[in-house]
Amino acid sequence: MIWRVRRVLTGHDSQGRSTFLADGHAPNVKEMPHFPGLALTDLWETGAAPASNAGDADAADRPVRLEPPQRGTILRIVEFPPDATRPRGSDGSEGFKAIGASHAQDRRSSDPMMHKTSTVDYIIVLKGEIHAVMESGEKLLKAGDILVQRGTNHSWSVRGTEPCIVAAVLVSAKPVMSAKKKSSTKSKAKKKKK
């Protein structure tokens, strides 16, 4: 059963006074295809910096996607089910495709959830435990821990029997160029100078 998040949204009334615009379960929930229990609940999105507080439209009322708009942010809750419930043989591609992120998946990795985004992510573990997996190591995160993910190739692993729930703020960022690409770019620049 997917954890439902209460979202309380503020704004301004017609006289410009502060008020509550919404209070209830966040409506924008996406359970990933081919991976029951893995769910993203988008609570808010901004499309620019600085963000606009004008109007009363629900900025999360749009299809769930992995990355925020350029110069934007996403506030989301992610529920990760235990690894033992992960469907065998799934390569993860349908899940990434479903959130507009086929480009983010690392198809060279043996881990079907390994991916990289052009974001800085502030991850706050709310409930449970989860391993943050990098290409060269992993760390166990527990409730109350915070991870700052800076455009790295990463994955997640829940090795216990209970789901892990995290809050995430994704901030659009410039892509990180790998050392291999940097070397290639430098070589091309040197050739052009000659």
C-alpha cells in the first residue's frame, strides 16, 4: 500500500491575505510500472529561480517526471519497497520511460536502477533504512539522515523488510562531465588549436 502524504498548501485570498488553499492527500502519485511499491508523490514544482508565488494553481498538477524543469525544482516523496519485492528480470527501462527519464538510466550498469540526473538532490530519510549506492561504494542511511546527491550516477537499495520513505528536493543543475568526457573534450580542443 502506497504511503499517502498530507499536503497543506498556502496562498493568498482575493484581498491579498494569507490563507490555506488545499489540505489533503497529495493527488499527484505515480507507482512505477513493473516495480510495485516504488512510488513518487510530487508535492510542488517551480519552473524558474526566483520562483513565483503568484496565483493559486497547483504547480504539481502535471505528469510525474524524474527531473525538474531547467532552473526549476521539484519537492517529492519517494517510497522505496524492499529489494526482495523487485520483479526479477526487470531492466528498469519501462520505469524510467514512464517518468520521462530514459536518458538518465545507466544501461552499462548491472543495477537496473542506476541513473544520473542533472540535479542537486537533497534527500531526507523520513522512515526506514536505505543504501545510497554509488559506482565506488555505498552508505546506509537511516531515518533523520540527509544525503546531498550532486549529479552522480547513483542507485538505491532497501535490504530490510520494510519500505523506506524519503523526502527529496531536486534542484536543476548543470550536468557533470565525466573524467573520460573531459579528457576527450581537452584532446579535441588541443587539435583545433594546432
